Amino acid sequence: MTDYFRWRQEDATRNALNAHCYWALRKEGKSVKSATESLLHLSVAQKNELLFQRGINFNGLPNWQKRGVGTYWQDFEKDGFNPKTRSTVKAIRRRLHTELELPMKDAYAEFIQNRLREAQA
């Protein structure tokens, strides 16, 4: 399962780079076909250079724009009130958390493994 998520993150990064390049070319007036064909045989370095020549540093973009986001349930403690004992108690609640700063490579695999363990608990 971890390999799947790692592949999806790498795919998201490739797609983000291609999309930024594509729209940079489209904004310059290239047609759909021309912009698409212009990117077909470019390497990652060449695509980064294409953006850099247009004032965009792909590596400087926010991580969520390059890698996507992670959304998962997160437990948190909340003060509650027990009407039977008329006392304040701690309650565990869940909320959706959106992670905008996903780690990369092995750190991402560890992040995914931790989320999977939490989901099984």
C-alpha cells in the first residue's frame, strides 16, 4: 500500500510540472496541440528550465502545488461535561486534517505507514 501512495505522489509531481509548463505556454498564445507537443520529449530539467525562463521557479512553489495534499482523520482531546457525575471530562474527538506539507521519499513512506497504523487502531 505504501508503494502505491509513493507512486501517486511522484505522479502528482510529474503532473504538476507538466501542467505548469502547459499553462505557461498556453498563456503565451500556443494552441492546445502546440503546447502539448512542445512538452512531449522534454526532460524534467528542460521543463524546469522552460518555467525558469518565464520567471517561475518550480522548486520554489508551495509544496501542496507540487505534491498534492493529504487529508486524514486526526484524534484530538476536548473538554466535555458528564451530566450524570456533573463533572468535566476529557473526550476524544476526530476531525479531518489537511496536510499541506507532505514529506518526500522515505519520509513520505514513513508518514503513510503512520497514517495506516492510525487508521487500523
